[in-house]
Amino acid sequence: MILNKKIAFTGAIMAFLAVLLGAFAAHGLKDLTTPETIQSFTTGVRYQMYHALALLFLSIISDNQKGVMRAYYFFVVGIILFSGSIYVLTAVSILEGSIGLFGVITPIGGLCLLIGWVLLGILLLRMSESKSK
């Protein structure tokens, strides 16, 4: 089995943070904000975990370094922009501050996640084509 240590480590850290933030959402946010805001926060946590698992999978199929690293960067940037902006929006709502640009960042992060999945799909297709030859 091939394992890209950088991708695996990033996936493990992202999964760890997702569990930590999920526990915080379940126990620490209920007295600080509305149920709608908590639901939004948990959406960020859920998507972070999904993509942490995608990174761990990506670390295992890392025989095509160039394509793998492209998908890796899109997933990482997507997690930071999508989930990170939701976390910041939650903090801003708790502190009763101004949202500013963070509302615009979330969909950009989502687009990065989608591109990461497309790149992963292309990698898997190329791998299956090369194995069938």
C-alpha cells in the first residue's frame, strides 16, 4: 500500500479537529447561540469530517502524485474556506459582530470541495484505465 504521509497527517488532523469542534457544538454552544446557528456550525463540522476522510482515502491512492496533490489542495482549501467560514460566522453571531466577507467565502469553499471531488473522480478513472491495460 502506498501512503502519502503529508496527506494522511492532514486528514488525521482535520478529523481530530472535526471531532473536537463537534463536541464543542454539542456541549458548548447551546447556551451561547440559537439552534439555527448550532445547526449551521454542525454542518461545517460534518463537511470537515467528510473531507478529512476523503483526504485519508486520497493518501492511500497516492500513486499519481501530481493529480493527487491537486485534489489534496482543493480539499484542504475547501475545508478551510467552507467549514472555517461557518465557524467564524458562528463566532461573529455570538459576539454580535458584522459578518463582512465571510458570507461570500463559504460558497467559494464549497466550490473548492466540489473541484476536489471531480479531481478525485478523474484520478480513480485514470487508475482503473491504467490497471486494465
